[in-house]
Amino acid sequence: MMWESAATAYVHYLSFMLAFGALAVESQTLKKDISLEDAWRLVIADTIYGLSATTVLITGILRVLYFGKGQDYYLSSPIFYTKVGIFVIVGLLSLYPTFLFISWIKTLRDRQPPSLELSQVQILSWMIRGELIGLVLIPLFATLLARGF
């Protein structure tokens, strides 16, 4: 059981870092006059983000149910619910960019870069920054939770 617990924690942390890195790539790549290559980079980064965030969720559930301090510990803590709430908000913020990037795929396969309005780029940038801020806050609450606050 100790190896499974360690492996689950490792995959949880690694996936979290990968999600953050993918969002950082999105943040740095997004611009109004986007090239075909950068548009594909956004689609790929967002796919990596989605897969890694899903892995964070699955391994987090496994840690609560089987490999952590016990369900009662987590479910009785307001800090746990704050952490989960931030994760949900980050997930909701990611929906618009993800659906937009998915909508580009047909155009990208036709070797045409997407057309973006400046206001759309600004909204996307703020949403991605909001996701990054949320992901920065989650480890803070995880640390507080682990120390019994």
C-alpha cells in the first residue's frame, strides 16, 4: 500500500506541474496575429492541460479515498472545500478557451490560422491568467490542509 500511495502522490504532483506548464505555454503563445504553428501549439498545450488536469482530479480522488489521511479528515475541513472550489473555478475558466481552440481544428487542418479579434485575445488572456492564479493558490491550501489548519 505504501508504494501505491507514493506513486499516486507522485503522479498527482507531476500532473499538477504539467497542467501549470501547459497553461504557461498558452499564456505566452496567445496573440492577436497568431501563426498556424502557434495556433497548433495552443491546441496541443490545451490538450495536455486537459489531460493533466483530469489526472490531477483522478489522483486527488484516489488520495482522499484510499491514500491520504482518510475521508473524514478531508471532508471535515473547510480548507479542503476551498481547495476543491478553486479547482472547480479553474476548470470552469478553462471551458471557453478549450472550446475555442477545439473549434480551430478544422481551419488549422486546412492550413489556415484562426482569426482573432483583440477583445477576444484579451478575454482569453485574462481567463488563462485567472487559471494560473488559481493553480498557484491550490498548493497553498494543500499545504495548510496537510498541516492541520
